[in-house]
Amino acid sequence: MSKQIGILGAIATTLAAAAFVATWSSGFLVAAIATVEVSPLTLLVWRFVPLAGLLLALVVLTGAARQVTPRQLGEQAAIGVFAQFGYCAAVYASIATGIATGTVALIDAVQPLVVAMLVGPLLGLRVKPAQWAGLIVGALGVALVVRSQLEGSAATPAAYLLPVLAMVCLIVGTFLQRRSDAGTSVLVTLTVHVSVTAVALVVLALMTGTFVPPSSASFWFAALFAAAFPTLAAYGLYWWLLRRVGITALNALLFLIAPATAVAGALVLGEKLTMVTLVGFVLCGVGVAVVLAGEARGARDDGGSAMRDRAPDDTRPHSRGQRRRPRRALASRRR
């Protein structure tokens, strides 16, 4: 029975991972399509504000936040500022400047490499020489793709700092979530993140005069689609998978988003997909594979560092008293 449960769990995780890649990739395309005649900030406001109201009502009706502490709410609010507000605003601004959706997604794909570099100092995991080699190969792949996209692009070179900013925001939010008290459900987590993002976006939109939405049906379809898939589904799966498979495996999935977005952008938007771009994708894939292979090898050598990545609460150092208590209890039962 336990083996069957394990198989079902693996299937569920695989399906969730596939759905995550598909829904997260769709966010780049809807941003490119729907912001041609509308300010990116306007679309973001009406992507998040109605969803925030819906999620808050759902939390109140279900009582999902009954056991949540003010400290947990504060932690999730800080995470939401980076992981949703900072990330989404930077991605939409990137695409609005003319950067191809595949390039924005590819710069996002550097995240697994950066995370692999940071897990050592931040989470106490060792980065091996082979992993550093993977980082260099992946960085070379990114450089090739960005160079191939620069020719004929309407975006200035400085605009490419925006997708880098988006990546940094998501990394910061992910590490904060990884180190936080994971006592809130995915529903509460998502509700806090969406609500904080909605408030920040409304303030910005009012300051810039981009709050009022157009009345076209296409805009509201795009806003509804963006709320349901890149936000509700993609972010919900992101935080669920973070707890399920760990930070490194989750971030490796982000690399799959880059080629998926680039191919969809070429088919739907007519974006350029050259041989140099494909070589860059291959180099990024090799870099990520080397990093993940090095981590898996290190997990086997260290006897369970992968378990530490997935279940941090089970591996916190115990005091001597905590170690002795089970022994005393066993001795008293024997008496």
C-alpha cells in the first residue's frame, strides 16, 4: 500500500510540475499580447485586485487564517513584495520595452544557477567545483541568447537589467519563504502575496494615472486569464512544489520555462529563434544539469542533504536534552 501511495505521489508531483511550467510560461505570452495598447501597470492592477478580493473572501469563509499569527502574516507580506510584486512588475516592464518573451524567460532560467551558488552560504550546503563549472557554462549560454536577441530588438541594452531584477526578486522571495515558518497553508500564503501586490500596484497606478481600465472585452479576458493561470495556478503550484520537492529541484523547473516560452513566442508572436539562441538554450541546459548532478552526488556522499533541502524542520540541531528525552522515556517503560 505504501508503495502505491508513493507512486501516486510521484505522479501527482510530475503532473503538478508540468502544469507549473505551462502556467508560468503563459504569463510571459499574455504580458506581450495584452500590453500592446494598454499600460503594463493597468493590466497588472486588474490582474491582482479582483483576485485579491476573491481570495480574501475565500479565506474568511473557510477560516483558513484562524491559526495564523501576526508574525507569519508579516513574513508572508515581505515575501509577497519580492516574489509577486517585484517579480511581476519587472517582467511586465521588460516585455513592454521590447525584450523578447523567450529572452525574459531565459534570464529567469539563470535562477537555478544562482540558487545553486547561494544555497551554500545561506542554507549551509557545499557548492562543489563541478557545480561552479555548470554555473559558468550556463552563464555563457545566457550571454549567447541575449546577444542573439539584441540585434533588431527595440529594447536598449540597459533594459535587460529589468529581467535580471525580476529574477533577483523571485530568488529573494524564494529564500525568504524557504527560511520562514512554514505554518501557513498555500491558500493563506497566496492570499497574502496577492493582496500585498494588489495594494502596491493600486498605489503606483494612481500615482501614474494608469488605474482606469479600458472597456474592451479583450483586456478583461487577458486580465482574467492572467489572474487564473500565471497567478493563481502558477504561484500556487510554485509554493506547493517548494514544500514538496525542495528549492533546487523547483528552480531547475524554471529552465524548462525558457525554451517553452521561446518556442511559443516564435509560433504566436513571430519572435526570432535563431541557431545561436538554440545553442544558448543547450548550454544553459548543460549548466543546470551539471549543477543538479553535482548536488545529487553530494547528497549521496553526505548521506541525506537532499532530505535537509526538503524538510528543514526535521534537521534542525537538537539540544542535548532533546536527545536524551526519548532514552529516559524508554528506560521508564522498561522499568
